[in-house]
Amino acid sequence: SLSGRRAELILLKMQELHEEGRMRVPPSFGTFKKVLDCWANTSEAGAAQRAEDLLSLAEKLYGAGDTNMRPDLEGYISVITAWSSSYASEAPERIQKHLTTIKKRRAEGDTIFKMNDRIYAALIQAYANSGRENSASTALSIFEATPEDMRTTPVYNALIQAQGGDSSKAEDLLQEMHHLYFMDGNDFVEPDVESFNSVLQAWLRSGSPMTAWRCDGIFKRMQSLSSSGELNAKPNSRTFDLVISALAQDWGAELGKLDSYLSLLKQHYQSGECDCAPTVTSYTEAIKAWCRKDDDPRAFLRAKALLDEMHELAKDGVDSVRPNRNTYEVYLKALSQQRFLDARAELASDVVIKMKENQVDVDEDLRPCLQRCFLPLDHFPSWVVMVDDSVTPQSHWIQ
């Protein structure tokens, strides 16, 4: 999708062309709304504030007499959506301000301006993402104030997300959705993949020793319900990220199961399921888990194979799996601790080249780790590395 920043540049160009007489019709609020949608659907820093500023500009232009710039309900919802996913502490208050405007416009006779399930979901999500201590209880209060005919799947999903690490409450809400959909026939509360992913996220945040086991079970349940056609809840990339992260963080998990999930993820993607693209999160978590298994010298070789696989997939155009700084840091820390690996320096040099290809800089935290990789093996055991001219990397790029 088009980034908000790029969309704004296009909007400015349209206005410039109109002022020069090369574009007959000036930008309207319909044009502004497309830019607002871009900001609402991007993860760019400051997206919510940029959407807010753009909406304020439209309001001022309308107040100055430009009737084509009167904001409509969808414009306000775009800004509300941007705030709901911003993780900003002030997001709930920003949304409440727009709710006041919506109620005012309705009181003025604009019947299109009325509350809907998307607005309630956004307000609940804003509290869920605000980091406030009372976010779960406040979200529940908003949910209880939501008219029953507007308690739809997005509203339930937002409420599940607001539970934080309370996995028990999250599962209760999912079970409530199941009952409403299957037993009461309420099609507006059909659990979807986001519903299940939100419960998986709650388990991951819970710190429970049962997290890996439960996430594995939820994944299998999603597969069963989707393959039977009972629900449209087929696992996507986010699902795999959450389950693999849960397994990777469980010290007692079988690492072979991680590899099985990665293989299944690739299988889904290669069969044409674009929403199951391999991700840097899944692979980095798996590499971290294999690197942690220091009682088996073959474990690091498996981590290296996974990093090589990431490079190959990225080379083939799967940009979502391109290694990032965190990936290389996990790998290099493990490599620097390999006491019996003769090719340590050579592997470090190869990684430096790949880092440069992927535009990852060697910063002050990574530099000592890399230099340790170039130390002769007979320097072990030692926990002190003198970073000076006596350690000469094979690549001038890290100096």
C-alpha cells in the first residue's frame, strides 16, 4: 500500500498543478480522505499525528469557505483508526475529541454521522495499546456500553487485545464468540484469524509455562476449523510468528517443532498463499532458539542454515524475511562463543558482507562481537576482549 508520506507528496503536487493552471479541478476532501487512509494503514512513525494535522487542515479550509473540503464520517474514522493503532498514550483522548465532533454533526442534522462498530473497536484498541494500567477494565466498560447490535467481530477482537497477558480472559472471550456464532447464529461475531491471533498474543504475554503447549493447540484448532470450512480462520504469517515465538521462548520445547513450523510456513507461501509469507520474526526467533542450545555443536550449524535460508528467500524477492540488525546480533553473539569452530573468522567475514548487502550497519554494540569472532581459538576461555589494533578484522568495513 502507498505510504502516507508519499501520498501527501502526491497531494501537494496536485495542489501545485492546480495553482499553475495545469489541473482544472482542485483537490477535494475525497482526495484528502485517500491520503488519510494511507496514514491510517501505515506503520510509519508519527502517522496518527500527520493524519490529525491533515484533517485539521481540511476543517480550516472548509471553515474558510471551501465547501469541497467538508470532512465526512469516513475521514474521521480514518483518523480515529490511525490513533487506535498508534500506541500513543494520548490516543484515547484524541479519539474522544473526534467522537464529540461526530455527535455534534449528527445533532446538526447530518444523519450519516453516527457511531458504528468500527469506532467502538478503535476506541477499545486505543486503550489496549495505550499502556495504561487500567486499559483492560476501561476497554471492558466501553464494550459493555456498546449496543449489542454493534458488538461485532472487530469489537470483540479489540477487547481480546486489551486483555494484555490475561490469557484466561482472552480465551473466555473467544469462547463467547464461538457460542454466539455457532449456537446463537450471530454471523456478525464470527471468530476470524485476528481473533485467534489476539488470543495467541495474550498467551505470549502471559509468561505462563503452558504458553508453548497452548499456542501449539490453538494453531491446530485453527487448521481444523478452517480446513473443515466451519470458520475462515486459516493461519497467516502473524499466526506463525506468534506460535514460533512461543516455542522459541520455551526452554523445554523440541526445536525440531520450530523447523516443522517454518517448513509449513514456506509450504503455504509457495502454494500461493501470500498472507503466509515467511517473516524475519519467525526466522530470527528460531535462530535464537537454536543458538541457545549450546550443549550441541550441531545446533549452531542449524542456526547458520536458517540464516542462509533467509538470505536466499530475500534474494528471491521475499522481502518480509530479510535479516535485520536483531537477526545478525543473535547470530554473531552465538558465533563469537563457538570455541571449536575453525571457520569462525570466515563465517564472520561472510556475515559482514551480507550485512552490507542488506544495509545493516556495524554499530558500537556489534563491533566487539565481530572482533571476538576474529580472535584465534587459543584465546578461549576468556570473557574479556580488548578492542584494539591487535584484533584485525578480515573486512575493513567493520573497522
